[in-house]
Amino acid sequence: MIPVSCGEIADVVGGELVGVDPSAVVDGAVVIDSRAAGPGGLFVALPGERVDGHDYVGTATEAGVTASLTTRPVEGSPCIVVGDAQKALGDLARLVVSRLPELTVLGLTGSSGKTSTKDLIAQLIRPDGETVSPEGSFNNEIGHPLTALQATGSTKFLIAEMGARHLGDLTYLCGITPPKVGLVLNVGTSHIGEFGSQDNIALAKGELIEALAPGGTAVLNADDPRVAAMASRTGQRVLTFGEADSADVRATDVKLNAEGRASFTLRIGDFGRSVQLQFVGEHYVSNALGAATVAYAAGLTAEQIAEGLAAATPVSAARMEVVERADGVTVINDAFNANPDSMRAALKALVAIGRARGARTWAVLGEMLELGDTSADEHDAIGRLVVRLDVNRLVVVGPGAKPIHLGASLEGSWGNESAYVDTIPEALDMLRAELRAGDVVLVKSSKAAKLRSLADALLEDAQ
């Protein structure tokens, strides 16, 4: 973090200094995990589901932090005491960003694909200047300001991945990091249980476009009507991407190879060049185009963008991560999260890989969360899609996902093509007994379903 005195921090967050010299400076990392605390840093004591951060203030003090941001004094530790530590974290990040006038904030949101696209953007623009990008999917009211606080005077680009569960969430996050470029990838059904409808999701995602800094650029998906319509919500420059002929940054001649990786011709104005992605799934074409358009808006040339896309590799784990075991079984680990759109995309990628290899395909699927009243219908539709795509074997794990199995059965699955099990150990037993060399296995669910542990176990089996 850029150097800020404790007195300045207290002023901006409305805090009281307890055992802290106002002139003492915070110039180290701002952290919420005391294990990462270090000299000159600031520890933010947040309440957690299992632990209270205040229990670790002493540990952070011993590690050398200048102070801790707390909601009550902690004996023996220098504290900046506030009413709401989470809000104070956001206020501090807003202050730091406001003191970096040369910093270009690249914001992005969407119902799916945010983290993978964030990783792509970072790989494209890093050669052009020092870049701060979120770890994993740090895209909420805690992870977002923590990422912003990593920016320094030498940082050129700050990538701000932004998630939303309620109307107003993106307005709040953009208030911390006003975006110069704002990308909306898509409007799907993720968190529809919270929002109530896709139109409300679009309303929320469009808050990013309304928050663009003067002279900014909106980057919109021309292939998604709800996203394309957001052009009316800004007076700033608009660039579009997609496979539509009208898009400013386009993909033509899209193909999948035997590994399920897409190639296409990237077209920007009169420029055209073939690009082979190293990411699995045709849906990464849209992510790549979104990232390319952000990079173009940030000043990169079409040549730099094409070369960067071809060189980019997957970064975040459990997102269409393909590993071939020593025994010839291929595991596609996409168990980080799931919604109906990403589930459909992953299944299509599975089938494309299986078809190209002449391999038997397995879909091991868990529950998709936060779908509200549409949950049963959405899970049922996924089961029916599995049958229509002719996936060889379906294993549905957990009571919340059971409608996937029921949908597959009603669509015409027969014999043992579709199986339902209550627990991960049952699913593992089945897979261990029946997998054979050459099989391709997709593992996908929402995080809370914990199928990532199943994917990890499948990979460990052949080590």
C-alpha cells in the first residue's frame, strides 16, 4: 500500500486511535489473515463464520503491523477503532485509489466467466505496465478493496473483478475504484434467486457502465441482448465484442480441436489473425474477446492482443482444468462454481473432447446454488441436456442436484446411463470401479457442493 499515516486513516474511516501515534505510517500489506501480517502493515479484524478476527489482533501486533483496524480496543495492541471494519476497509481503499491519478482501473462483471476473463486481461496487459489483479475470485466487498490496496505509485493498471448479489453492490464497489474501462461479459441466471429475474440481474450488472469515469469506455457483449442494451446507460465511448457482424472486436471461423480448445480469427477493424487459445471450451472465445476489447481500450495494439491471447494460459484452479492421469483417464475439473450457463458450456466442451477422441464421457454433477424458485426447473433442464448431448454416463451427487437425474430419466436416459448418489464417497466408489483408460470425466458443481474434493481425489488416484 502507498504510505498513509494512522491519523489520516482514522480521519477517512471515522475511527478512534487507541494506543497509536497519529504520525505512525502504514506502508505494508493490508490483510485480514493474521498469518499474512508483517512489518508496517494493517490488520483488519473481521468477524468470520467460525472465528473472530479480534482474537488474532495480538498475533498481528507481534508480526509487526503498524496498527489493527478493529471494532473494539484490544489490550496491548495499537488499534484504529471503528463501528464497521468492513466499511472502513472500503473507505481506506477509496482513499488510496484517489491518490493514484495515473492508475487506470479496468472493471469487469458478468454472470459467468469473470475470473477466467480477469486472468486473461492480466496476461494481456502486464507487458504494458505494472498490473494489480485479484487473487482467485476476490470480487466482493472484502476482496475488492483488499485488491485495490495493493496498488502503489508505480502501478499502471488495476483490474477490478466485481461480483453482485444485490442491486447497488456494483455501485458500491465502483465507488471504491471508479473504472476507466468497464466490461460486462453476460447476463445469465447466476444468483437469480437473489435478484428475482434476469432483467434485475441486467439492471445490477449495468451499474458498472453507469459508474464509468469521464472519458471512459464501456465494453459490451454484442451477442447478449441484455448487455448490448446497456449502451444506453452511458454517455461514454462504447466498444462491442462478439461473433456478431456488428461487433468492434469479432471472432470468425471458430473451431474446436481434439483437446476442446478453440481457435478463431480475431478481427479488429481491418486487422485479422488466427488465434489458438490454450483454454478448454468454446465459451472461452467470448471471454477472450471481452479481454481483447478491454486491452484494446487500454491502448494495446491488435498485434499485441493477438499474440497475448495465443500465449495466455489458465491461471485459476478448478476452472475447466484438464489433467490426464497416468492410467489414461482425463479429468476436467470445473468444480469451482456452477450456474446453468456455465454448466451448459462445460457439458458442450466435454462432448466436444469426447467426440474428437472417440472417448467415453462422464458428467459428475452437483448442485447449482442460489437459483431460487427456478432451481428445480434449471436442474431438470441440465439433466435433459446431458441426454440430448449424448453424454455416456451421468453421476448426480447430493439431494439438491437430484432433479438433474430426474430430468435425464424423463428425457430418455435408460439402464445405468444416469445414476444418483447421496454423497461424494458413493460417487467416488462408483467412478473408481467403472472408469477405464480413455474416459473423459467432467466434475462440476457450485462451491458449497464440494465436488472439488472429488476431482482432487480422482487425480490423486493415479499418482
